[in-house]
Amino acid sequence: MHEKFFVIEGLLQSLDEPNQKLDEIWALEAEKRLNAYKKGRLKGIPMEDIFDDEG
């Protein structure tokens, strides 16, 4: 039983660890998407459409 606890605890802790490389990749992607949106090359989707219960 204790072994399972340590495995689960280790997995949970690994999910909370920051990953600087991944954060940098996502920041660059967000910047690209924002620039594309501002230039009209990317269309936004209204929040209502995303959270629409019928869709």
C-alpha cells in the first residue's frame, strides 16, 4: 500500500513541476496566434459558440 502512495505522490508532484522549455514554446505560439489575429489571418470564435450546449 505504501508503494502505491509513493508512486502516486511522485506522479502528482511531477505534474506540478514547471517546465521552462514548454512554457517558452507556448509563449511563442501565443505570440504567433495573436499577431495572426491582429493581421486578420486568424478568425476568432465567440465564447458563446465554444460553450454552446447544443454544439
